[in-house]
Amino acid sequence: MGQIRILVNIVAGKKQYLFDEEGRRYLDAFAGIATVSCGHCHPDVVSTIVEQASRLQHSTVLYLNHAIADLAQALAKKMPGDLKVAFFTNSGTEANELAMMIARLYTGCHDIISLRGAYHGNAAGTMGATAQCNWKFNIVQSGVHHALNPDPYRGVFGSDGEKYASDVKDLIDFGTSGHVAGFISEAIQGVGGIIELAPGYLPAVYSTIKKAGGLCIADEVQAGFARTGSHFWGFEAHGVVPDIVTMAKGIGNGIPLGAVVTTPEIAQVLTRRSYSNTFGGNPICTAAGLAVLKVIEKEKLQENAHAVGSYLKKRLLSLQDKYEFVGDVRGRGLMIGLELVTDRTMKTPAKAETMHVMEQMKDMGVLVGKGGFYGNVLRITPPLCFAEEDADFFADVMDYSLSKM
Ligand code: PMP
């Protein structure tokens, strides 16, 4: 993020738009990194926050409160299988730290496998599981193994998910006692550059991990909460059921809220000691989370993400036909990536050009993100209320910016 040259001072937001201090309007196609799900300052969410803030802001972790129970129940309804117990946190980092600790406690093992290119957070454990040097400080990183990324565009095995999965088996056989605590992955890597895991990968890895006694953790911080359109959770597109699901960002529409959902049997491990989180699950944030869920359902935002996302992807694919620079267009729903390369055969990352496109688009009133290990992937993760006209405007502005390269 530190490389954005011209910063805009945003002072207000409404639906899919942001406004700077001079009153200039921007179409927001990044949504605070896939964070604003139902639109900036959605009135239902705002009024819930105001109402809850004026009634009770904090109950401490000692007492019961409806807001937390109502959100836990609503989340459980959205989950497959026996994923029925929720713990609330203040961020995605905290959710993933907790999930990895639960996996370690439940299995009695320490080793965790994560994917190269993954981003899972910025505290000691999650920074260890994060696998891009850009995002790692020099910390002691114990018990994490980084498996080959099943990246269909740049990965060594193309789209053959099962071949990549054999690397996880090798890591277990040659890098551990044969038993592991677990495996953590996003369904579509966000920071990694909107990378969709190769088909067949997750089912094969989940089965390998289970055989090694480990738990499978789905990090739904970016891909969850209806963003991928076809499903509410990103993992569902892969036909797997995780043991633990973590979420943040979209669950709160901008409010600091994260959650870990798991089974009653696995959740039991936290009763071995005292466990608390002062602000995790406070009534304001959990009430907001429930309001977000209701808006997503009431306004059919998952269906919108599917329809508008598919339309936008089609328009962006046509830009790939038009410009040599566009090496790959990928993603699902309103989580789309465009990888820019200076040479299609060599896939040479067009890093400076990506920055340039981003800047030009900003000057024309469109905010887009970037990411990927080489910083050459434009990331499109707008609020889920993005409309077809927005998709057209976005694609036209991108077309113009690419034409000026
Ligand atoms: N997991 C994923 C997939 C993320 O994208 C992020 C944030 N970029 C995190 C975890 C960490 O979330 P937070 O910044 O809320 O700690």
C-alpha cells in the first residue's frame, strides 16, 4: 500500500462511492480491501450502530448479551455441517491467530501448513503463516510450512489441483512427524493477487490433512460474506467443509469485527483455560454484523455480486483480447483480478505500468486496488451493491487507461 503516490483524502462515503475533501466523487472498486460489503454507510447498519451505542456499548466479557448471541446464531445458520460455535474478535489477524491456536490445542501438534502467496495477518503466528516476503518482518516463525501455490496462471502444474496437493503430502512426510495441527488457506487469495486455487486442490488437501490428524481452516476474511457471488463462503465453490472458518472485513461493513466459527467438539478446547477478548464481540460491533447479514439478504447482494461480477469479468476479458498487457483476468463474483505483464509468454510482471493504470483511473474518478507478489495485479473488490452501470464505467475507464500505455 505504501507505494500509492497520490493519496486522496476521503471524507465521506455512500453506497459504492467515496468523496474527497474537495467534494470529488470516486467510484470505489476496492471497498477498503474487500471490507465494505453492503455499501458505504448503509443506513440500516448506521442506525443499528447508533441505536446500540446509545443503549449499551460494552457488557464486558462477564455477562450475556443478545447482540452477540443473535449474530452467533445467524452465522451458524449460514454454515454447513456442525460449524455452530462462534468466537468474536476485532480483526482478521485475531481470528486467524485464534483459529491456529485452537487447531494446535485440539490436535496437540504444532505444525501448520499454509500456501505461498497467502496473507493471514500481521501478528507473530499469522505473519508466520503469511507467505510473501513483502509482508513478513524478521520474526521467529515456528512450525509453519509453505506449500506450493496452486496458482493456475503462474504455478508449475497449471490448473492440475491434485499435483499441487501432493506437495502438501510431501511437506507432511518429510517436514513433520507425520502429524500436523492443520492447514490454512483462502479460497481466493486476495493480497496474493486474486488467485483462484486450481480445481480439485482443496478436496485433495483436506483429505491429506485429515489423514495426518490436522484441522482445515478456511480464511474467509476476503472471499466470505457473499463476495464471490456463486456462494456465500468461498470454500463452498470447492465442495469442502472446513473444521474452522475465520472471517472479518465484510462481516462488519467497515466496523472492526472478526469471527471464528467451529464445531462444538473443537470449540471445547478453549474451556481448558480462561479465554477472553475485551472488545471481541462487543454489542456495537456484533449488532452491526447482524445488520450487515440482514442487508445482504434483503438486498440480494450475493445474487448481485454474481450477476454484476460475471458481467464485469466478461467486459474485462474483452480487454484481454484488446491489449497484450493484460496477461490474465480471473476471479469470481465481485473479487476480480487483472494481471498485467509486459510479455505474455514470459509473463514478465508489469509493475510500474500497473501503478500507472491505477493512478490514471484514480484521476478519472475510479479507485482500484493492486496486489500480487510482484505488485502487478489490479484488484477489483467493490462494495457488493456495485451496479451494471458501474461495471460499464469501470471497464470504460480501464480501457482508456490501458489505451494510453
Ligand atoms: N486474512 C486475509 C485473507 C486478509 O486479506 C487479511 C487482511 N488483508 C487478514 C487475514 C488480516 O485481517 P486484518 O487486517 O483485519 O487483521
